[in-house]
Amino acid sequence: MELNDVKLFGRVVRDAEMKTMPNGMKIATFSIATNRSYKNEKGEFVQVGNFFPLSVYNQYAEKVLPYLTKGRKVIIDGYLKQDRWEKDGVKKSATAIGVRNIQLIFDAKDSAEKSSVPASENSAVPQPESQNEESMIYEDMPDFDTDIYSDTEELV
């Protein structure tokens, strides 16, 4: 059995950009920043920032593009992928993350809600544990019944 699953929580580094490939496939690309903490040799906690490139495909890309703005907190459910191309006769590759599902996180200070942008009709939208949660409020976003496609295969 093979496993290729990535879960990330972070902030969008810059507004997502939409590209249309020669074959008509639409790709929204963006990066998120995450922090990793560890204790150094002195026993002090140190935070290190990590930046990850992500890709969202086709109709799902169109639906989530307006929400993927700089500073937005997101939870990503995705998979590692290797992009390959040739430039000036030299083969190149880069590791990136393909997105299956995005959860948009809104802090109470944002005067908004935490929402889920499901990848399919079967995706569950988190519900609040209680009605008086102070740190976050949950709200369903519009229903997105769409499929996500990678470069070569259907993911949903």
C-alpha cells in the first residue's frame, strides 16, 4: 500500500494566481508559510518558518481563488507531487503540494467565520462544539460540487 498525504496549517504568503495551461486545465498556485518549533542546545524554543508551494486544479481552483489572499489562515489537505518540465533542453523538477481540500480559517478578530471549501459533495463541514465559542465561529460556504483533476488523473 502506498500513502501520499499532506496536512498543513499556515498563512497564505501572497494572493493566489490563476494560470490556464495549453490543454485548457486551470491551475491556481499559491504558497503558505508554516512555523516549526524546536528546542536548541540551550533549551530555548526556536521557531523556523517554512514555505510550501501549492496547486489547486480546474473548477475547484476557480471557486477558491477569491479566498486565497495574503495573510489568510488555511488548513490544507493535499498530496506531494513532482512537477517536471524541460527548459533549454535541460530536464527540471520541483516538489510541490497538490490540494484536495482547503479550510479557510477566520479569527473572531476578523469579524468573520471559519469556513470549509469542500473538494466534493461528500466533504464534511466542521460544526461548532457549542454556540458560544469565543475564538472562532463556523459558517458553511456555498455548495461546491466539483471535481479536482491532477495533471493526468481524477482525484475525487
